[in-house]
Amino acid sequence: MSARQPRPAASFAARSKRWTSGAARPEPKNSQNAQGNYERYLALARAEAQIGNTVGAENYYQYAEHYFRSMRSDSEGAYPPAPPGEPE
């Protein structure tokens, strides 16, 4: 059996230099992707709820909620605030 050799420290240092705070980063993805994913996960959640899989439905609803929140933050106020008593 051969023992795994640790990587030299230089390889880590070279990788960390690639991601500096001054490096150009890609623009955030537009909300069309988030909206598509939101609708997709909402449809999956409804399908799971129809067949009686409440755990699967809740899982997909949580993903849908993530994308809903992403759309709200991307639009910076284009969506109306949530009604009182509902989570934001």
C-alpha cells in the first residue's frame, strides 16, 4: 500500500491568489433563472403533494422559497412586501 503524500504548500498558495478581492467577478445572474427555478420547484412540490408525499413536497417548497427570496433580493423592491402574518 502506498501512503498518500500531502500536497506542497505552494500549490495552495497559487490557488488562493486567483481569488483576490480585486479580481473581476461575474455579474449576478438575472432573475429569469431564479423565476424559472422557482416555478419548476413549485410544480414539483405540488406534484408531490398530490400523490401524498408531504416530506417531498415540503422539500421542494423550501427550494422554491429560496428562489423566491432570490428574486425579491434581485429586484430590490419590485415585489410588494409580504402580507402581515406571512413569512418574508
